[in-house]
Amino acid sequence: MAPRPLSILNMTAAIALAVTACAGLLAAAEARTQTGDVTLVELPNSGVQPQIAIDASGTMHVLYFQGEAAHGNLFYTRLNPTSLQFSPAVRVNTQPESAVATGSMRGGQMAIGRDGRLHVAWDGSSKATSRAPAGKTPVLYTRLNDARTAFEPERNLVQMSVDADAAGVAADANGNVYVAWHAQVPGGVSEADRRVWIARSSNDGGAFLPEAAVSNAAAGACGCCGVRALADRRGVVRLLVRSAVEMMNRDTYLLTSYDKGVTFSSDLMQPWNVGACPMSTFSLSEVGTDVLAAWETGGQLQWLRIDESTSRRSNWTTPAGSATNRRYPSIAGNARGEVALAWIEGASWNRGGSLAWQRFGADGKPMGAIGRKPGLPTWDTPAVVVKPDGSFIVIY
């Protein structure tokens, strides 16, 4: 018998029981409508690093981090796009303080798979009891249980790669789940020896094959940069990653798989010559028959469209004005072809920055001025989502 639809959405009693162990009543979001059809929504409970996904029914699922950056917890909630209220938060990780947020590229990621099931992956903290071999950093994975009432105990997926970092997750409507990260090959000593690895499941995350290296061995992988994963409606898997060729070439690559994550092509999106790890992140989202991709190069952000049927890419575009410290992009688009891009400005190691955002028209050109809100917490990143009316919400 197939799993039921996402009953956690309607099981008020079950949620109430889970909340007893976490936080109490409904948390009203602090929201403020901005010029340009963008609404800002602040996470509850001093949360940071929001991730958001919308299921087939239009429900907005939100994941966020709370606690000490080196060892905190992940929480799951839902956002009502009309009232701008969050549902009671439920802790995702069963091992307390097993998540990490340090660096802004190590927080949890979330994907929606078959029958609306939620899948979550993250880098384990030093307090995570599930470890990779030799006690190394684990990549932890969990999903909603079969009853859709709680998250299962998390599992480590690292079996052979070494010093894993930057976990990402993708899932499709056919039960395939992909957890990606970068790590050294066994015996590796530098970023040149790092690869992007994927653990694959074909039964909704019930079991995973051992991880396999899928990136070009000659490209290396930037040791403290993020990995973003997306499985589109056609089942194509895409990863945005950063290389580390000869320590100076921190280029953005798009990895694409048409065979359910077995093999990947590798396409250079943009070069970046810098002799240091920029600790950057990426964003991928799907709208209509397109995938939107956003990344950072040299302190400026770029985004473009990828046609799902042909994989043709548009020219990239950037937010208005010159920039030297725009980071951590999040992108979403609506049915009218408009796009909203949000990011952080002025952040550095152990110092928060300002939230910024801009809308773009169907022609890719900026619409109106850049919006800004100063005073974001350390390690925070934004998330953008489209409301049913086509306007945008930026969560921070």
C-alpha cells in the first residue's frame, strides 16, 4: 500500500504532542511589506539559515537552525502565506545539538519527494553520535516517517569519503533521493583531492547505496564552499559546486545527470581566480519548465535560467550596481516570469551582515531599487519563496 499523503499537515493532535517537547503556541511572524511586492518574514525562536520548499498542495515547508553555531538543532515548521504565521516548530534531529551552522554553508537542506515526503540532510556537529568511519564528520540524513507524524532517527551516509562537508539533498516524484557533499578521496591531502560525492536511494530514502564520486577528478573541490542539489520534474539531477584547481581557480560548475545520479556532465558556469576559500553558497529552484541558478563570483551575484528540456542556459544577469561583498544567494520565480533574488551583504567570518533583495522582470532586467535590512545575525542566510498571488516572501 502506498504511503498516505502528507498527513502531518492535518494531524493537529500529533503535532501538538511533538510541540510539547519543543516550543509552544503558534509563533506570529514579524513581517513587513516592502516596496516592489516583497514581504519580509523573520524566523521564529531566533532561528537562522532558513530553507523553504513548496509541495503540490501549495504548503510552504520551512527548515531552520537554532542554537550555538558549532552544535545546534534543526527545526521544521510551516508558513501560512496569508496570515504569515508559522506552525509550532518540531525538532528534526533526534540527537541533540547534532547540527552545525558555522560558515553559513553547513546548515541543513530540505527536499520534497514522492507523496510529499520531506527529506533533510546536514553536516553533523562534533556532538553527533553517528559518525563517519574513524570518527570523522558525518553527513546526516532523515525523513518523515511512514505515518508522516515525526522525523526518523538520523543516519550517517558517509562510508568511504573523508572529511565530508556541505551536505545537500534532492528528491523526485519517483522515490529517488540524492544526498550530495564534497570530501577527500581516501588518502587525499588537499583540496585538489576533493570530489563531489552522491549517495543515492531509489526507495524514498529507506536505504542508500554507498556514496560515489561524481565530479571531475581534475577540478578538485573548494573545501569550505556549499553544494546545492535539485531534482527537477523530469528527474534530471543538477548540482552547483565550486572547484579548487591549483588552489587558485575557484570556479562555479554545474553538474548534470540524466541517469538518476549515476553519471554527471560538468559545465563551467563562471571562473573565479582567488587564492582563498570564499565559503560561498549556491541556489537552485524550479519554476515552470525552467531551473533558476544563482551563485557568487568576486563579491557579485549572478543568476540565469536553464531550460529543463534542452538544458540551454540564458545569459546571466546581476543585481543593480557594483558590489564587492554580496553573498549567499536565494532565488525564486513566479508564473509571470518575474524573479526575486535575496542575499547577504557585508558579512564576514563570525560577523553578520545586511539582508538585500531585488526583483527582476521576465526580460531579466532589474525592477526597482535594491531593498535592504541591516542587522542580521552571524551566519544567517535568506530564503525566497513565491506566494499564491505571484508576489514574493523573503525569510531571514
